[in-house]
Amino acid sequence: MTQKAWVDDYGHNISKLNLFLNEGLEKDSVIEQKDSIGVEWETVITAQNTGDETCYKATSIRNKADTTRALYKCEYRRHK
């Protein structure tokens, strides 16, 4: 149980960092990285545009097997 909680928490933090560090993505992206103990992580970011709104969904995956919960961020275009 402790291991699962650590994976979920770490994966959530990676997803959050990648969402905010990669603002304005126009297409789906996969960001790969290794943590301090050498475990491979992939963050899959998908973008969906609907009119004035662009929503991003980030899901981090550990060792191509353990998927963490998704994190969402939406941006709204302002009219001038």
C-alpha cells in the first residue's frame, strides 16, 4: 500500500510539473524522464480544443506499466 501511494503521489507531481512547464502545447506529447533512483517515467499529455477553451490531460506512467491518476488543466482564450 505504501508503494502504491508513493507511485501515485510522485506521478501526480511529475504530471503537474510537466503541465505547467510545457504550457501552450499544440499537439499531444510524451515526455520521458528518469527519477533519482533510475526508474523510467513517461508523462502523456493530450490536448483538446473546443472553441475558446483548450484542455490538457497529463498522465504519468512508471516503467511503462503503472499508470497514475490523470491531472487536468484548462486555458481560456480571452477576447479583445
